[in-house]
Amino acid sequence: MRTRIKPVAAHSIAALWRRARGPVRSGLLVALPLIAAAGAIVCAGLAWRDARANRAIAALEAGTDRAVGAEAPPELLLARIRFLAALERFEEAEPLVAALDRTGSADLRGRAQVSLANARLRQAFAKLEAGELDPAAPLVGLARQAYRRALALRPEAWDAKFNLDVASRLVRDFPERGRERGEEMPADPKKIWTDIPGQPRGLP
């Protein structure tokens, strides 16, 4: 014989509701002001946090450094990553990139990758202009990796596509064949990236 849950009679439910209705109403009247006050405190705290984060973002965008922890809002993490990338302080940016990957949207994560890639590509151009081919090659490779990550997150990012093409042409035009045979190759940046337009055009 199977055990069944016995249904409660309708008149029993009505009786229970009549007995409980009074205490429930009075309890709600007491609790509502407390709930409203707690909600106001939470909203005020969030507003203060957002205002503080926006001030830090504005300072970073203006070139003034601000300490940012891994628990910061994603938008603030992005601002700090861009600031560090512009100064080529990549090691400091790494934990913030990891934090942004955990909490940020695909759009913000893609923008961070573009900023890192642009900084690497600027480094590579500086090395090439100085005739330093060997250290330029890995920088171009790192830039290409970051552009690919950015495009996986933001396929519509035209700047990342353009700069990835620039980086790919740089790698393709490196005079590797002659160097493999032990020949001394002239370090002429103009010959290395013929038909590539000037500096990479991307996000700062």
C-alpha cells in the first residue's frame, strides 16, 4: 500500500488563514520600514562604490596612476590594464587581466586584449626602427596572439583585424631565409614592412 499525502480540507485552510492574517499584516507593517531602510543603505553603498570607481577611471585615463585590486569592477580593471599597457608594465597587468577574464563581459575583455596587443606592436616597431630584429620577432608574436584573443571576443573589432594584418605582414616579411644561412641582413625597417601603412591604428 502506497503512502499518500493527504489533502487539506478547504475549510481547514480558510480557518488557518483567518487566524494568521492579523499577525501577518502587523508583522509586515513593522518589517516594511526596515526593509526600505536596508534597501536604501545598499543603494547608497553601490552608488558610492560606482562614483569612486568612476573617479579612478577618469584619473587613469588622464594618465594619473591609481591602485586597483583584482576585486575592482570590470570597467575599472580595464582602465588600469590600459594604463599599464601604455607604460609597457605588462607583468603588473597580468593579474588584472586574469581578474577581468573572470568577471568582465566579452566586450571589456576584448578591449583589454587590443590594448595589450597594440602596446606589444608598438614595442616591436621601436625595435625594428632601431634595427633590432631578434627581440622584435617575439613581440610581434605576442601582439598577434592578443589580437586573435580580442577577435574571438569581439569579432566586429575592425581595429584588431587591421592591426593583426599589420603584425602578420611583419612576421611574413622578416628576412628569415638569409639569416638561417648565416648571412648578415641589412636592418632596414622600410624594406621589412613595405606597403604597410605607418603606425598601427587601434585603441590606445
